[in-house]
Amino acid sequence: MRKNARQFVLITLLGWPVLSMLCYGLFSTVLSSHLRAGWWIWDAMHYKVRRAQGLSSPKLIIASGSNALFGINSQLIEQRTGRPVANLAIHAGIDLDYYASKIEQLIGPSDIVILPLEFEYYTRNKYTRWFTINMMVDNLDDYQSHLSLYDHLRFMLVSPLAIFSLSPRDHQVEPLGKVQKMLNKHKTSDTHWQGYSYKSMNYQGEILVNEPPSKSLRNQLQRGIPYLKKDISLSHDFLNAIRRIQSIVAINHGALFLTWPASILNPEFDPAGESYRGRVRNLLSQLEKEKLIYICLPEDFQFDISKFFNSLYHLNFDGANLRTKVLVACMEKGQ
């Protein structure tokens, strides 16, 4: 009995890494088109990267989850600062280290990098199944080139779980030329909502829709939205990624600023409350130890629900314009 148990443990310990490598190769080369991935994300990201490659420096690079996809109007920033803007924001499930790779690819001399990160970024330890699956859809070369052997193994060990995300449908990323042709026609900043798709974006790669708050968001607000948890600690993976970004920016003689995501003013996240102030102080004190500069205050980006669209982080067109003007004012003051 003990012999069988030892054999089972040995097979498990040896078999899982082998299975991981096989699945990793299989999904990334053969079955990736059948994964239930966020295909629209890569339509959008490939467009954003190509557009950013055509911008001159000094420019401004924005990277975060979808709070800045929906909540930043780059046209207003360009008008106020005279700098071209590359808004790479797309989805909060995308690892910060992936954004570091894109920043390294696109940054030029004296560029400013702004990270309006969702609060979940500060505590996340990679890799989630969602992220791994979506990385298999994208070209991994530039992302994986800097990974340590340990992180390669961590990534691959999640890949067998992709078997649970297979779909009978065959997907593919839209040709970049097709996406460019459509978005280059859309020179106004506001857009029409056509679901989570590049078709909802403007030519600067942002989704700015003139829509009221959704019913589901109103229901969520009734239950309360705390946003920032109490007594959080910065994760090892966040610290590694942010230090990498600091180094990339410093090499290019640029500037790095963190700022706050948009949030709905509600009793669970109320600047008048001591709990709110304590949570914010805790986060800022940890970031200050890393010599990170934060601009604006979280309440600067707090708005009534009427300025939001379909998510606790997604502003509508009016909300995005308000938030962008506040952000530019903070940048000008160097707060």
C-alpha cells in the first residue's frame, strides 16, 4: 500500500510539469484559436501598440486596466500638454509585468508614464488562469524574453487548466490593417457602444460612450463598493513589476507617476470616513517606501454614479472628460 502511495506521489510530482509543458506548447501553437479568451483585447492591444510606435517623444504613456480605457480622453490631454498620448489601458486582468514589457518596447527619451492602476494590482500574485489563457493567444516572445526560469515554470504550471476553457468555435485576432482602417475613420473622441470590441473604440484606442449607468451597476452600488481593502500589503509580484518599470523609465530619463482609478462615491468608500483615510494612508505609506510618486487624491476621481457606465471602474463620456481635466491639472501642479 505504501509502495503504491509513493508511486502515486512520484508520478504526480513528475507528471504535472511534463503535462504542463505539453499543454503549454499545444495550446499556444495548435489549440489557441479554440480558447475562450478575450479576443477583442488583442484586437485592441495590437492597434494601440502600432499607433504608439508612430508617436514621437516626448510623449505620455498610460497603462492600467479598463478604468483608463473607458475613463481617459487623450485628445484633451494632448490639447493641454502638447504631448502625444499612447493609452495602452485595456483590462485589469492583464499582468503589470506585461505592461512593463510594452512600456519598454515603446518608451522614448523624456517620456512620462502614468499608471492609474486598479486597486487589485497592488496585491495580485500571478498567474491567473485567465491571464495565462490570454497570453497564449498573443505573441509571447516580447513578454517572456525577460522572465526568469522560475516565472517560466509558474506560467507553464497554470497552462493545463486551459483545457477547461476550450470552445468548439474557432477564433482569431482580426487583421491589424482591418482594425486600423476602421478606427482611423473615427476622429472624434466619443464612441458608440458596440459591446466589448475594437468597434467601440475611437482612433486613440479609448472607449468613451455617452451612456447612462447600467442597471447592474446601480444594483451593485446599493450593496456598497469598498474598492480598497483594509490593511493590504503590496505583493511580491507587484513590487517586482513596478521596480522594473521604474528602471525602464529611469534609463530613458523619463518620469513615472502613479494615480488613482475612477471610483463611485458611496458610503463604503467615503473620504469623510476614518476607515477610508486609514486604507489610503496604508497604501500610500507602502508606495512611498518604494520612492513612487502619486499624483492627485483618490477623491479627485470620485464621481456620482451618473458619470459611470457599466462597471465600478468604467466612466461614461462625461465622466471621462471630468476625470481627464483633473488629471491634467494634477500633472501641471506636479502633485
